[in-house]
Amino acid sequence: EEETKAKSRRESMQRYKIMDKLGEGAFSKVYKGLNIETGEHVAVKVIMKSQLDEKQRASVLKEVTLMRQLDHPNIVKFLDFIENDQCFYIVQELVDGGELFNQIVKYTYFSEDLARHVIIQVAEALLYLHESVGIVHRDLKPENIFFNPILLKPSRNRILRLSDDPNTKLDEGEFRMNYGGGGIGLVKIGDFGLSKQIFADNSLKTPCGTIGYTAPEIVKDMKYSKEVDMWALGCILYILLCGFPPFFNDSIDELTQKVAKGEYEFLSPWWDEISDGAKHCASKLLTVNPRERYSITQFMNDPWILEFLHRSESYR
Ligand code: ADP
Ligand code: MG
């Protein structure tokens, strides 16, 4: 009887009220939801089983197993998994601001400080994935990075509070210094559909990801590993700073060629005002040879990144 109870609980979506649609992926629709028991808002990823073959179903279960293990402030938190005859439901922490991608579209590009505020948080998540857990994300891109907006709460003394952390207080000058006024608070990476657990010297070799953010060693069909996330980090940093990706072309073949050779430019006039420190950091990530490319620890010790970290720390 206990078992039947456990089973029906597992299969029951009754605890959740499904609300607005938040987004859509290749095999899924994601809705805002309400946990009726706790009053907490959540994100529910609904995957129709009928659209999936055996292998794809297995990869959903893999995504769940993977997400269950992860616990980091810059990674979307897994909350619950429900399965019935028609669907899988992956219940996750709701990240209210939606995709980072939309924010880039809205602002065209970010100030160097806002770009650093964002990229450091993505890097913190990668540091955790690469060094503590030992997995490669493989599908890092602005569409898979979500953010919580900063809600500026009016208060006496013109002290601003960040919605994510009620204990953080900054005055307006400090706030602009740290956050560049872009309305982005906590940044979280999600969508582990393509991530894979890797073990010591057992590198991955399946072509996947999205051309445009895909590392040279993948397009050249070589073995690859954590370094592919660092390449993607470079693509994201590049986009944050200027508003367009380093590699784009209408022809897939030409694009592939460019990525393989690492042929990109700091195009004028868009990059004219951007500091040499920022360019140097981006170029160390967009380095074709994975052995020469910044690792996550090297990135964290880049002078342009350190300068920002030290400056932010003095406010805490
Ligand atoms: P897929 O693997 O199908 O690409 P994603 O996990 O990327 O699915 O989700 C699809 C979209 O749904 C995202 O791009 C985003 O707009 C929205 N979304 C997903 N998870 C969340 C979340 N936790 N909070 C808010 N929006 C989300
Ligand atoms: Mg996605």
C-alpha cells in the first residue's frame, strides 16, 4: 500500500497549479507554476513522451539525475520530478527575469561592469561544474542563461536593496558602479539537456551544441572536454560587450570554417571604446588550441576580472 501511495504521489501534478507559458524548447514547454502546498512559484518543464524515442526518454532521465546532484546559487535549482503516462514534468526554481538573451536584445549591449557582473556569475557556475562536480555543460548560450531582475526598493536614505539578497544594501552610486544599472541580479544557468558526466581521461565525442558557440575542437570532430564551455563563455562575453556574436554567417560551411580557424574580429566601431583588458580576456577564451585557452581558474585570475572582483568586494 505504501508503494501505491508513493507511486501516485510521484505521478501527481495536483500539488502544482500551471500558469503562464515561460518558454519553449525543442521537446518541451516551460510554464510558470504555483506549488499549492507551499505557495512557492516554480518553473515546470513539461515534456510530452509521445514526441520522444527511447534514447531521448533516457536522456530526460539523465538530465534529471544530473540536476538533482547540483547545488549552486548560479545554477537553476531542481525541485521535483513527476512522470505519468503522457508526460515528464521537471519542476525547477523559477528564475523570474527569463533569458539573458532577451536582456541583451533589450539593451543592445552591456557596460563593461554589467558584462563582468554577469559573466562572473556564469563562471562561478562553471567553476562548480568543472572543479567540484566534474561535468561539462556543452550548451552554454544566452538562451540557456536566466536571470532574476533587481527590484529597486525605495527606502529612506536612498539605500537600494537587491531583491535576491535582502541583506545587501548599496547606495545608488555604488549600485551603478557594481551593476551598471542593467536590472540584472542573480544569474543562473539552466537547461542541462545536453550536459554529460565526464570521468578522468574519458573525453566526450558526440557532435552537439549550437554552431556559433561551438568550439573549434568540436567542429573539427576532435575529442573535447571542459574547454568547450570556456569557448562558449568567450562567445557570451563577446556578445555581452558588443551585442553580436563573434561567429556568425548565413552559410553553415563558412561559419564552421571560421570557427575552426578561430577567425573573429573586434569589429570597429563597436569595439573601439572597449578596454584592452576586456579584449584580452575575451581573446584568451576564444583561443583555438584548447590547451592554451583559459581554464576556469585562469579566467577567475584574469586581471580584468580580478579588478572588478576586488572593487565589488570593498562594498561588502
Ligand atoms: P530546452 O531544453 O527544451 O531548450 P529549456 O530548459 O532551455 O528547455 O527551457 C526552455 C525555455 O523556458 C527557456 O529558454 C526559458 O525561456 C524558459 N525557462 C526554462 N527554465 C526556466 C526557469 N527555471 N525559470 C524561468 N524560465 C525558464
Ligand atoms: Mg534551452
